[in-house]
Amino acid sequence: MTPHEFRTRVYYEDTDLAGIVYYANYLKFIERARTEWIASLGVDQMALKARQGIVFAVRRVEADFLRPAKFGDDLVVETRMQSLGGARIGLEQVVLRGGERLFVAVVTLVCLTEDGHAARLPVEVRGKLSGPLH
């Protein structure tokens, strides 16, 4: 399974006074990567919410900070789907700098109704997630 790749650069605003990425910003990097991953599969999250009242929410993040990213670094966030349940999606996301692993997260997404109740993944979304490339 080939991971989805999202490229970003570390900007001054991402760092602390030492020029090292502030830990919470890794969550922003992986959030952006997930948004691009799901869009690359042909899932329009705004349309899904408008038509079916379904949204994705992060249920759990398990994160390991391995090495610091620094101001000016070019990063790649790899996203791989690990599991697909009735209302859950399990992902592994890795932040790399030149192939070096800096940050690794295991993320559980859940499918929710607009009022916050669990909902099954719509059939068309499940088909896109379980397609031949993913």
C-alpha cells in the first residue's frame, strides 16, 4: 500500500524561540495531510456534511516525537490507512525530513452525525476508502 504524501515547509510561526517546531504544530501538519488524503480519494467532506450531515472527527491520537523539525525544513507527511470499521478509520501518519522519521502518530477517526452521534460510514465513502489503491 503506497502512502499518500503531503509536502509542507516549517515556517517561523511553527517554531519556538529556538527555531524548533512547537509540539502541537505536528497535529496541524497531520490534520492538513489527512484533509488532502481524503480529498485525493474523491471524498468531498463539505458535500458529505451538506448532503448527509456526516463529519469525521478525531477520536484518538497516539503520538511519538522522535526528532525535532526546525525552521526552514521541508517535510513530508505520509498517511496510510491501517483499518476500516463500521464507523472508524485507523491511520498511521509519519512526518519525515529527507526520509528521517521525526514524528509518528496512530490516529483513529470516527464518523459522526452533526449532533455528535456515531454513524456508519456511507457506502460510497467506504468504497473510496477500500478501493484498489488504498
